[in-house]
Amino acid sequence: MASTVFNLDVNNFPSLTWHHLHINHGHMEASLSSAADASVRGTGGGIAFAKVLEGASSLNPKASSIETQMGKEFDKAFDSFAKEKNLPLNLFTVNAGSQNQSPVNVSFDIADCSQTAADFFIDAGEDSSSVFIFDFSSKKASEGVFGTRIRVLASSYAKVHIVTVNMLSSGFVNFTALGTCNADGAEVEVTQLELGGGKVFSGSMQLLEGYQAKAFGQEGYFAKKSAEFDINYIVRHTGRDTSSEVVAEGVVSDSAQKSWRGTIDFVNGCRGAKGNESEAVLLLNENVTNKSLPVILCDEEDVEGQHGCSIGKLGKDVMFYLKNRGLDEKAVRNLMIRAKIFSVCRHIPDEELNGRIKDFIEGDL
């Protein structure tokens, strides 16, 4: 089957900075040929699942307008790919008022040399509660391309928790494009772990459109060997009295490269909005390349925003303290890596998956 070639800039930063820093965007080159098959567990109890060929635009006029932070050009290219290859839209419908404590699990076991992608849409009804966990894995030493697009329409006072976990082999190009639209009082929490893949692109956008809408984000990453990670997270406040909090924790090791862009965008009219974002990154080698860009954009006076970034290496005092308690340098490094990743794992309500994450991390230490 002929492949669709993606050769475009993604994760565009909403406010350009110096071009020579090479952080305004990432560039993705990948080929996709077919739909990825997933194992779906945990539906029922007010959550229905269906495959739709007509696309999101046939479901709700608002659905097709939800942007991911991979960018408008990416979304347009992905829509063309979906139409050309008859890619089904994986639709989850959460009934109004349904309260679901158990997660819906969507698992992918990606075959070697595959070039696949999947498209998801979650329609969360009013005053509902739901959790969706997406995990991607492959056999060691395999390679290929795999990507997902996930869009969420959170109706008034709905609560949705989205979890994505990337445990692919280092031979994969991987992308995760996420977009949410949060109505009055809606809360969407996003937890993402980027642990595998050779070239990884993650672009997340939360639009706080409704009054008192909320967004929460936890991101963890472990960029190792010669991996290249490009991560972009934006929360756009357009509704009044909206609030957001984004926290990123990560490790960059060996000769890996990582770019992280975090943006809180206060749009004119979002009076009373509050937003906080932070990143804490640990560098474990002199050869790594780390780029961090936490930014607040403000076009409204009556708002509160905080942002910051902590970048550092293992301090001599920390190393000295732990060595005196019987740990060698490798054990200290591994302890710090586990601490960073497991701080994000506590937000993932799935013991079996957390066990697999632990095994995956241990295999790379």
C-alpha cells in the first residue's frame, strides 16, 4: 500500500523567538500507510465505543474545529491521510451524568516496520467523569512509524483524565497530537509519559473556552541514547475565571536532544484567569542538548500567571551524601531517573501499566 508522506514543521511556538535557537518549531519527516489496531477494554457503564468512517465533522460541528498543538498544517495533513486511507475515527461517547471510576484502556502493540496511526475523539457529556489510558509498545530492536491524534470535547462540568504512555523501541518515529475544548466548569487532566522512540513529537493544546473551565497537565520524559524529543504544551484561556496548571519532569541522558515548550496564553476577555507552569529537567551527560521555553502570553490585565524552569545536573553534595550511604555513581543516577518518572506515574490509575512502565525503565538503566 502506498504511503502518505509527512514532511512539515510541527509544534510551532505561538510567539516566535530568535531563529538561531532552533526552538520555534520541530520538523517531522514520516510516512504513514494504514490504520493501527488497538485493544480496547473497559467500555460500558455509560461509555460507548464505535468506529466511524465519516470523521469528527459528521458528529458535532465543534468536533472538527478542535486543534491539536502539533499545528493546523499537521491536522490538515492528517485529515487528508485519514480520508485517503479510509482511516476510521475511534469514537468514545460518555453519557451525561455517568460517573466512571475505572479507566478505559486503549493498548497498541506496534509491529516491526509498520507505518500506522489512529484517530480518536472523546465526546464527554455534561457532568460526567471518565478516564482514558493510551499506551504504545513494541518489541525491542523494531522500527517504524506510529502516531495518534486524540481530541476531546468536554461538555459543561465534565471531568476527563487522558493518559498517554510511549514505550516504543528506539527505532520508531512517534507522534501524539492532543487537543481539548473545555466548556463551563469542565476539567480535563492530561498525564503523558514519553519513554521510548527515537524521534518523538508531542503536541498538546487545551482550550479553556467555558466559564471556570480547568486544565491540568503532568508530563514526564526520559530522553536517552541519541533520541530526539520535541514536546509542545499550550493552555489557551479564553473563558472567564479559568485555571490551569502544567508540570513537566524529565531526564536527558547520553547524547539525546530535547526541546520543551510550555505556553500559558491569556486571551483578551479571560478576566480572572489563573495559570501556572513549570519544568524540572535533570541533565546526566555533557553531550546532551536541552532546550526549555516556558512562556506566558498575556492580552488581558485581570489575570495571574507564573512560569519557571529548573535545569541542573547531579550536585556534588547529593552524590557525596548518597555515596556515603553505600550507593555508587550509577546507582545514584538510576535512583534520580526513577524518582523523576515515578513522580508522574502516581497520576496513572492503573497498577498493571505502572508495573510495565517500571520494567521498561529498568530495562534501560
